[in-house]
Amino acid sequence: MLVVKTLCGREESLGLRWAPLFIRYGSSSGAGAASVIQPGRVVPRTSKAGCPILGLMVQQSTTALDIDTLGRTLVEITRPVADWVDAQRIQTGLLTLFIRHTSASLLIQENADPDVQADLNRFLARLVPDGDPLFRHRDEGPDDMPAHVRAALTAVQLSVPVMNGRLTLGTWQGIYVWEHRLRPHRRQVVLHLLGE
């Protein structure tokens, strides 16, 4: 249901199902209030009780997951992410994942065949080899700068739509932390869910 906040200080349902919304400011009468438009319908400027509508009730939640890696490998985090999304009770929205590191990344990839993960690691090892004399930055060893390059070539942020309270991942898709360093590390992934 479409829930709005009113100037009367309460939340009210307008009795409409969620649909893509557009906000138009002003009106033909010149008043400054906003109209919220759904395809084929105009949401009124006042609630059923006659209170002026302030806006839609969009919820957001955040958390951080600590992920222990075992060195250069992919660690699937789909289950803890999906469990957290489920606990937020947001039916429709967008989940953003962000890893707070410069030598690890995030990836959505096949989760059925472990050969895919091994192949990805072998490919990046060929593309960005450890100890390459091209790199000057070696403060933490020969895998230091290659790990930064690998993270730069991949992603530190992902977005996943949420529908019916669930991640909309495909059948064989999983969410992974991709550790680019040789040694184990504790990585932190921040989750931000926005929706209704």
C-alpha cells in the first residue's frame, strides 16, 4: 500500500498499490504543493482525513557485515545478505553493497560451479601478476599493488533490486567478496536498503 506522511503528524494509507511514481511541483492553480502521479492516477494532495500530504514513506536500513577471507579467493556472502534484507521487511526497493577496502572487491557471479571462481582468479593472475616490476608500491609485499589494481578493475559497489521482500538474483547468481591479497583478511561490507 502507498503510505504517506501528513501535516497532521500521522501516517495514512491511500489505499493504492505501489507503482512507479513521479512528483510534479506546483499546480495549475499556482499553489506550491506537490502532486504525486501514478500512471493513470493522481494521488491527492490531502489524505482521506483532509490532512495535507508531506510525502511518501520510504524506509531505509543500514548495517555492516564483517567477512573473514582465507586469502586470494571469492567468499560467498549471499545468505547473510539475503537474511538481513528479509529481516528489514521492505518489500520493494534497492540494496546497495559497498566494500570498505582498496584491495578487495564485490562481485555477482555464478555460485554453482567452483571452477568459475578458480578461472576468474587465474585470469586476474595472468592479467595482473604479483611482483610485476612495473609497480613501485610494495609496502606490504609483492601482492600489494596488484591487489589494488585488481580491485580497481572490478567493483567496490553493487546494486541489487528487491522485489517481494527478496533479492532479485538469478538462479545461479551469488554475491561474493573477492579477496585480492594472498593473506587472510577481515573485510567489511556495508549494506544500505532503501524502499517500502
